[in-house]
Amino acid sequence: MRKCLLAVSLVSCVSYIMPTSEAIAASLTNQNQSEPSTVTLYAAGSLRGALSEVADDFTKEYGNPVKTEFGPSGTLRGRLENGEQADVFASADIGNPLKLYQEGLSGPVVNFTSNRMTLVVKPGLSVTSDNLLEVLLDPNIKLGTSTPISDPSGDYAQEIFRKADTLRPGSFQTLDAKALRLVGGPSSPPVPDGKNNLVYFLEETKQADVFLAYYTSALSALKIAPDLQVVELPDNLAVKADYGLTVLKDANPDGKKLAEYILSPFGQKILTKYGFSSESLVSVPESQNWGGMVLGVGIALVLKKTSASSKKRKLKKVATCHD
């Protein structure tokens, strides 16, 4: 009798200690739900350095891993239109993210930073802002640009050509015909992995003598090849590049958090470090029939909220250390 009672007691103990398969599954589900979700960021190639650093800091701050995809903004926009999934899209122009918004694929667009076009020149070629147009029009000079439509940098180059045409009629046709679309398009020549585009085409392959490129891209090239020259465009040819940010429809809630982090003083400081200008942080205006919501007040609140929450986190860490 005592042996039977002991056996029953042991069975009862085992049944109490060992959780059921349903309990194990529920526990694992809760653990998975508590893990920080991955955020997917699609961004212009010119933002690779800056937003990679922003993404790293965001992950350290919130624990969310960030999956990044960099490339020509027009190409990325097309991929999103064709069903690829992302949470945040940061473009080198306003037009591409605005198109997603107008198609109902994303939220409103914010001009979150800006860049400018410059001329990057191979070593040994004498170019100044004063003789820049003559050099561009010289039939012996090989002019490199990015690819229009696929990449905003190519569109900005076209804008420079149109400005040149107002100064010297016929310039647009000449420049458009001679421009070599060396990057940003489906038929652009391949660049070996790890190579800087500008250094590769201006110094290694010598396929171009001069290259119209973003100021930030020029800075990156100079770090690798200090002999390259960066020449500012004269005022009558200068082109500013406004960059647009949007959160995709049905995005991960943490995607909005990443967008806010890019807009925050922390994200803006990193962008400035890479040569971007953060003097204007505005929404796309309604007055130009773009249909965007005016986000100025919302952005100001985001910046204030993000800064305040970061201060609270830092104070909490200090208090914990003192304890």
C-alpha cells in the first residue's frame, strides 16, 4: 500500500514539475514577441555611410536590428512598387518617395536633409568654377554622370545641362549627347565590390576626366584619392539636391521609430558629419498639389520628444550606476 502511495506521489510531482507542450509553445511565443523586431531601410546609395552609422546607433539605442538596402533611388522605388517590403525609404530626391505617397504605398514625405552637385576632376586637369562650363563643353573631355530616371544624381546632371543651355544655347544637346552614364542604371558598367565609383572611373579605368557628383560622394572619394579635385559649380549652374524620407504603408511600428531617429538631432548630426546639410527639415508643401500633409509641427514634436526621451534614458543609466 505504501509503495502504491509513493508511486502516485512521484507521478504527481513529475506532472507538476514538467510543463505541457502547450505551455512550452506559449512560452516560446512570448519570448519571440518580446525580441526587438528587425526594421528594413531602403536608401539612396549616397546615404550609405551616413545612414549605416545612424542604423548602428539606432540598434544600440533601441535593440532593433536594421536591414539596409542601398542603391539608386529610382530603382529602389520601382522595386517597392513591384511588391518588395520595406519600412522606411530615404531617397536622394523628393519625387521618388512622393510618387509612392501618391500611389497610396507610403505616408507623407519629409525633406530630411540636402546635398549639392559638384564636379570631381582627375589629377592634372586645370578646372575652376570660372572655366567649368568651357571644360564640360570641350569635345576632348570625357564627362561622367549618373543615369537619369534611375538615379536622381543623373536627373540633377540634366538640370545642370538645362541651366548651361540658358547661358549658351545648344549646350543641353551637346552635354546630354556626350555624357557617359557610368553609374546608377541597368546598363552602367560594373564596378568591382569595395571600389569607390568616382575613384574607379577617374583614376583606375580613366573612363572619365570629370564627373558630376554629389558633394558627399566627392568627400568620400577624396579620402581614398586625395589627388582628385572637387570644384564647386558657379551660382548660375549650381543645383541643390533635396532628400525625401517616407514610412511605407503597413510598416513595422518600429520603422516609424527609425524614421523619427533619422529626423532627430542625433540622426541629423551624423548626416552633417558626412557632408549633408540639415538646415531645412520640412514636409512636402500642399500648395504645389503634391497632396502631402504638412508635418512641420509633427516634426518639431518628434525632435523634442526624441531628445527628451534620450535624456531620460541617460539620467536613468546614471542613477543606476550611482545605485
